[in-house]
Amino acid sequence: MHQTTSLFLDTLRFTAAMTVLLHHLTGQTFNSSFSPVPWGREAVIAFFVISGFVIAYVLDSRERDLKIYVSARLGRLYSVILPALFITPLLDHFGRQAAPDLYREIVADHVVLRILINLANLQESWNLTTAPLSNGPFWSLAFEFWYYVVFGAYTLLSGYSRQIVILLACLAAGPRIIFTMPVWLLGVVAYRLDQKTHLHRSSACVLFAISGLGIALYMTTFGHSVLQSLNDAIFGGSHSRYWTLGGHTLFLGDLPKLPADILLGILFATAIVTVKPAMEGLHPPVWISSSIRYLAGSTFSLYLFHAPLLYFIAANMHLQKHSAYSVTLLGVLVFLTCFALSYPTERQVGRYRAFFLDLISTASRAYQSFRTRMK
């Protein structure tokens, strides 16, 4: 991958993770001092497009073998999923003892079942919306996981194996996840265009500027009003999150926002495709690029650890929502803790990948041995 594109993806990834943190920090649960940061979902759309681009890249370069691909994807996800699912119940337990009122809106029933469902990435399948206690951001991991499975099967398998795996994955994921996949696939399209098109710098600069302006407009009240009108035109003004068919009710979640999500995804994809030719000949100082890559190495931890840490630290520091100093201190403590947690988790992703590769290889050898004995 070209260095300019790679650095831009790291910048976008870290910015998106910080946006999600600030979105939750400035919400009414923890804050009455600062204006809320409303772009949490928009940041997740950026993550989806980045993910599609990166997966298309690794499948086209270093992960063309099925075992390598599966172990790499599992290692990447579970390097943080496993620690997050272990830490979240502990933090919630002690945080709830310190400040029970702070946790009054956190559903805490069937804890073990919630953890197991999220461990299997089934938390958003069909009518499920099963958050692991205070760790709400886990919802997007289910989307990512099943996109890895479907696209990996489509790319690396063939014949009936491909069809069966894709069918089973779609059935397990459910329509809410699968119908949102076009947003993720925009990242795949961006990668294909990045490889096959050679834009003149002036054209790339214009398109890059247009995508940036489009993203900025999207974030404004004007942009949201236009997109709401678009959704009204498509869905007839109905904003129900449920769809009834044959006496069965299907939970749609944020699926009615799909047209707006696709539009934003196109803008992000355009920026990714055009950044390389637009920035041709421009080289940031080494310390800037090194800093960006260093910070980007903690984005997954920042995303998956920040929510339970917000609750736990706020509960134990006796947060004063009306105090700008108190809210800022909470944000800084959460950021630093997430950053520290990245060292034994996602920054050790190579070890996790090696573990899963050994596990898959052992299972494969056992299966082959079993088949040989059965002949």
C-alpha cells in the first residue's frame, strides 16, 4: 500500500476513534459543560469503509491463503474482544457499587449470556441488540466480523463451499447486518479504484476537496435536513425501526439510515482514492507520520475499552458533570488508560494471530487424520 494512502487511513482511523470517545464523553450521562459531539455513527461509517479497503488489500497481497486470512482476522478482532469482554463486567461491578445511579440505564441481566453472545459476534443478529453491559460500541464488531466471513469466503473459496459458507454467514448475521454491507463494500470499491485508476493531480485535488467539503456539509444541520428529506422520499416518511411481515416483527435498527450512510461512505471512499495523487510530492515530517502511526496503533483499544472505562472512572472520581475541568479530566484519564491497555492487547496482535494459526493448523491436521482413519 502506498505510504500516503496508509498514513491517511491511520489518520482517519484515529480521528474516528477519538470522535466516538468524544461522542460518549460529551453525552448527557457524563457532561453538561460542553456541547455534545454528535458524530458517533458517522465515525463508525468511516471505520466500515476503512475496513473494506484494508481487507481488500490484504486479500490481494499477503492473506491469499485461507488459514492465514482466518487466523489474521481472528487475531485482529480477538486481541481486543477477549480482554474487553473480561474487563467490562469487572469494571461495571465495582463501578456500580461506587455510583449505582450512574449505571441505572445499563441493562445488567443475564451477564454470562450477554458475554457469550458478544464473544460469538451474534449481538446484532436478527432481532438481537445485546450489549455487553456498559460496552455499547460492541455492536459494530458483529457487522465487521460477518463482513470478514462473507467477503473472505467469496474471495478465497469456490464452488459449493463458497455458496454454503456465504449462505450460513448471512443466516447467522441476519438482514440488518447484511443489508448494511454495501457501506463496507464501498471500501472494497475504493481499493479497486485505487489500484486501477491513475488520476491527474489537479483532478484528484478537486475530488479530494469535494469529498472533504461533502463530509463537512454532511456533519452540519443543513446536511442532516437534506438527508432526512432523502430518507422520507425513500421510506415514505416512515421512521419505524420495526417491519412486520406475516405476523413476524423484524427489528430494523438504523437500517432506515442506509441511504445517508451510503452517501457518507461514498464521500469517505472518494477521499481515500484521491488522497494519493492529490498529495503527490508532499511528504510530512518524519515525526508527524511516526506520531500518527503510533497513535493509530491504539485505535481498536480506544474504541472497545472507552465506554466501560468512562462509567467506571466517572463513578470513582465522583464526576461533576457541570465542571469543565472534571469532564476534561475524565476524558484524559480514559484516553490514557485505553492507550496503556493497547500494549498487552492490539499491539500484541502478532501473537494472537500466531495462536489462531497454530489452533487452525492443529484442527486441520486432526481432521485430515480422522478422514484418513475413516477410509
